Amino acid sequence: MKISTLLGVAALSVAVSAPAGLVADEHEKKEETYIYATYFYCDASMEEKVDELVAKNSAPVYDAAVADGTIKGWGWLRHHTGGKWRRIRYHSAGSMEALLAGLDTVGERIADASGDDDAFGQICNGHDDYIWRSVAGSGGRL
């Protein structure tokens, strides 16, 4: 009787702790996020026009790319303080391969949507590209 009770308690212990172990493994396998950011140097007097172009030609393409899983997210940022850049366009993906593939796919779709119109390039005629990897943590002190 003691052995069967002990085996029953052991089996119950394993059954109860198994889901917790599975949850712990899921938390340990955190998905990575990579961010491709293009810092644009634009004519400051034409910033409203470039924002309109992004809203018209780029935003629908980026939104569709998020919806179909090509990329995880995207954004269009305005300059606030410091530096020479005026706008940043970024997109994110779960791997470096997906990030670069998303860049190519979205670039082709935007080219198709805007045709031969190079108004964006006339306003923002220079840029720097950066790739970032998002890392969660709280290391360091301020």
C-alpha cells in the first residue's frame, strides 16, 4: 500500500510539474527581434511633403507586409533633437534573414506603388542604414 501511494504521489508530482517545465522552456526561447533603420537626410523645408509621400506610397505597403507576415512591424519617425537626420524609417523581423528579405520585398512593392516618381529621393537625398538587435535587460546604471 505504501509503495502504490508513493508511486501515485510521484506520478502526480511529475504530471503537475511537467506543464510548469514546459512553460519555463517557452520563456527561455524568447524570439529575437532585429530592426533595420534608415536615417534620412532631408530638405527641412519639404518634410511635410515627404511625410505625405510616405503616407501615400509606403504606409499601405508596410501595413500589408505586417499583415502578411513579411515583417513584424514598421515605423516612420520625425527628428526631434540632435544630429543631421530628419526622418527614420524602420522595420523589424525575427531573424537577420527575414529582416533583409523583408527589406527587399517591401522595397520592390514600394517601387511598384510609386512608379517612376522620385519625389522622395529629391527631398531626402542621403541616408545611413543601421541594423539593430533588440536585447531585453536592465544592465548598467544611469
